[in-house]
Amino acid sequence: MAWVDSHCHLQLDDRDPAQLLARATEVDWVVVPGVDARSSLAALEMAGRFPDRVMATAGLHPHEASSWAEQEQEISQLALRAAAVGETGLDFYRNLAPPEDQLRSFEGHLRLAESLDKPVVIHCRDAFAEVYGILEREAIGSRAVLHCWTGGRRWTKRFLGLGCWFSFAGPLAFESGETIRLAAELVPPERALVETDTPYLAPPPHRHGLNEPAYVSLVGEVLARVWSLPIAWVASQTSKNAAAVFGR
Ligand SMILES: [Zn+2]
């Protein structure tokens, strides 16, 4: 089995990345997303250290969006060497940055992705209508990866219409994840990715511990069950999709 973990913050984890990668024996490669300039640089350094296993992205998390003006230049430079722009997006659930700052940063990232001709990794929490409207207006849906997708059937259908990619994480496997599983039924396997979001959101049975790339198969197995498809086939298809998105 060869999975791709399309979103894991190995650079935000205190554990040794060499060890986490070594024990992810069924994971071919991973994407390490930046959440600010510093962690984007760390992600790029990790990709340099493990070129066979790691790709990096460069961006500013919506929680940090208020510092976009200060970090834009540095992140834009780092993005030149990255596989994608992000993670960016909108989080109107935690609202750790004011919505207008989040919107400014998100739109800046989309312009950057467009100018560099790179995909964009999007965090969308309680902001489906706003993210949808912006992606539609910018006509950038087919380069957008909706990371840790938690939308229900209605939003899933609409974002599918924009040609987006859906990356499923631990919440798909949670007992409370029925809405996400029902939505996942609608996503064609050709548009789906799997991720861990390490070190957060560990899937059961590790729910209250730290997440790691090796657990990505626990997300993929649920997707296989939802689709009634063989696990090995889902691993191969989602890995192919990740390679297509991130240009590997
Ligand atoms: Zn993330």
C-alpha cells in the first residue's frame, strides 16, 4: 500500500521527523504546509532534507492573517520554491483574526497562486459561502485543495461544481463524522485526497493522542468503506490525485 499524506505539519511537531517518516512505511510521500513565513521555510528545509518523502507549501494560516502585510513578501519568495501556496483560507469558527484581515490574506494568496501557476491549499471552517464565492469569482477552483474537508452534501456538490479537490482527514473517521461521510459519498475518487493534519485531529483509535503520517491509512480505510471500493485501490487513486495536484 502506498498512501500520500497530503497535509501534515511535521515542522510544527516536536518529534523527530525522520522517525515519523520512517515508521510511516505505507506512506509514499507527504506534503508539509507552512502556516507562516518561518514554518514555510522550515517546511522547505524539510523537503530539502527528505526529497524522496516530503513536499512543502508556503503560506499564512487564517489564524495568523493579520500579519499578511508584514509577511507577504517573504512568503511570496518562499512560494517560488514550494509545491503549492497555503495554507490559507477562512476560519469564521475560531475567528482568531478579524474577518476582513482573513479575506485580505486569502485573496492575496489566490493572486500569488495564480501568478506562480501553483495550486492553493485552503482551510475552510464555518466559511463555506465566503470561500465558495471567492473561488467562483477567481475561477481558481480546479487548483484548490479543500484541506480537512468537513462540508455536508450541499456544499460538497457546489464545490464539486467548481472543480475543487477534497482532502479528507481524521474527522471523516470520527464517530461524529456522519455528515462528512455522507458528503464523501458524493466525491468522485478522482477528486479526493487523504491527509492526517499531523499533529492534530488523530483518527480513532488514537483520537486523543498525537497524529502522525502513519495514521493516514485510517482515514483512507473509511473512505474505501464509504465508496465500497478496495482499500488498495483508494490508496493508489488518492496518491495519483496528490501527484497530479502537487506536480510530483
Ligand atoms: Zn493545516
